[in-house]
Amino acid sequence: MAEIAAPSGGHVALHEPQFSGAEWEYVKECLDSGWVSSVGSFVDRFEGDLAAAFGVERAVVVVNGTAALHIALLLAGVRRGDEVLTPALTFVATANAIAHCGGIPHFVDSSWDTLGLDPQALSDWLDRIAEPHADGPRNRVTGRRLAAIVPMHTFGHPVDMPSLLEVATRWGLPVVEDAAESLGSLQNGRPLGGLGLLGATSFNGNKIITTGGGGAVLTNDDALANRAKHLTTTAKAPHRWAFSHDETAFNYRMPNINAALGCAQLEKLPAFIHAKRALARRYSEALASLSGLRFFAEPDGAESNYWLNAVILDDPDQRDDFLSTTNDAGIMTRPCWKLMCDLPMYRDCPQMELPVARAIESRLVNIPSSPKLGVANKG
């Protein structure tokens, strides 16, 4: 690979948070008032603002995205020993949340069009291995119940949800969207995260907005939202002083101080998305004339947040050279995740053939994507 000059401004991160709004003011309000834990006005405000941003009736904020997905899967009815259909190409939290429910990930191939779960491949696979049952479809090979489908919107690019929902409806399977990377992304004008029965998102430090650590359960069902809040608040019955808990549950609620940060960040979301889409356009134009790689652009019908920009190399043997050269030059780049079925704890899980997921894994590289890189230099 040709030599790449070091950036004049020093190291370029893959994705770093940007604090340019009311973050200091809102966090100081928490500190001054003493309301820093899991009760406070910012928690309620953040939940309302998130519901509006995701186009859902309710959002329930929690400590991280894995916790959000864990609760969403429990609410969708995933039980110990169930199989949950999910892409092999995803961040490990998707598979971990299934395992936390006692479920077994069942890995599905991806699509070159979206980088996410391929609905047609899933449909063909279910026709081969699934059979109807009174309690929901079964995997005729393992005998286990198929409990849910969990698509993940890879790097903010929407999975083909209309096609996936058709497959899910045909088999009677609930869809739980892993929208950890897709806040602000649209498909056919609709926000991701609220298209299935439930959704889950993340506000980790590297996401498009951050609360330091945090996540949220998303749904249009009030009963499910109320149940999510109960389960994430140690199943404590409301009372002025008594400690009464009616089931084994989880201490997952987001603290007010984190929600304060989230409220300020969410106010900047339109500006962040504008900057990130501008950066994606600049990358697309700059890389168009280069041979040996292509910039990954949003699918048809999508308006992606371009959380992480990506290039696809023609030759997988060039990937590590690309990574080495760019990182040596102070430009942080990263490969795609290792396929979940290749991790030691998930090697024995059921899987379909994965030709596209393996090709993406071997050829995709993420490139710097911070919002500030998309802002025109006025100096």
C-alpha cells in the first residue's frame, strides 16, 4: 500500500464524543441539586425526548445497551433453552444479551446491500429447518423453540425491515431491533428502533450521542414499557418508605446525572447527523477515483446516520496492510467484528451458511467518523 502521511493535527480517532451544548449546565444542575442517582427530572425528560427521536410511544432508560437488549428479549418472551435468530456479523453484545436470557444464538447470514441480516437468506433457511408448533416454530434439527429475531442495524445502515417483518409475521416470531448504532437513521422516512415489537439502543462513549454509559428499551406498547421499568428497578413496588419487591429483577436504571448528559447530547443530534452525512459525502467523493476499494453507501430507501463510515476492499489480503499503514500514520481504522460463531463461547451454536458475512468480515474496514470531521473548516 502507498505511504500515507501523518495528519497535521496528530492522531485521528475512529469516533469520539463531542460536547458543545448544555452538557456542563445540565450535569451541574444534578450536582447542585443532589439528584444524581436513578431518580430525577432528567431521567423523565430523557425518556420523553428519546421516544420522540425514535418515533415510539415509550423509552425506558437503563445503564447500557446490553442491559436494554437483555430486558427487551425477556419482554419478547425469550426463555432458557430457546434459539434466537440473529446475524453472525454483529457486535458481541447482541449475542451476549441472548445468552443472558438463557437463550442460544442461531446465526444468520448478512446482506451486501445493508451489511445487516439478510431477510431472504433467513426466509430460505427457515423453510429448510423450521416447523410450526403450538408454542411457536421449532428448529426441527435441534428440537428447540425459535423465540425471536434480532436484527442489528450495522454502523447505522438500516436492515431491510419491511422484508424482515414479512418473514417474522409468516413464522409468528417477534422482532427485537438492536438499534445500538442507529439513532437518527431512517428507513422510508421512519426511525429505526420502533419497527418491531421492541427495540434497544446504546449511548456508549463512541455512539452518535453519549451518556457516558447507557441504553434504552424502546416500544409502542405501554404494558411492555411499564414491565421494562419494573424489571429494571429491582421489581420494587411504589411506596413512600416500604421495600417491597415482587420478583427477582435487575438494578438497571440509568442515573439522573447520565440522563442529564443525554438530554444535552440529544439536543445536538440534528447537527451531529448533518455533520456525519456531510463527512460521508466527502469520503464518497474522495474515494470514488481510487482503485482497490469502495466506500459503503446507505441502502436504497435509507437515510443513515453513518455512525461509522466503512470501505470495502476488493482484495481481503490487503486488509491488514491497510490497517497497519493507516494506524501507523496516526489514523485510527478498525476491522469489522469477528463472526460470533467463531468466538469460543458461541462456536457450537446453530448457524446457516455464512458466505456474505465472512466476505464482509474479511474486506470491511471502518475509517474515522467523528462528527467534527464533517464540519467545514471556517478558518
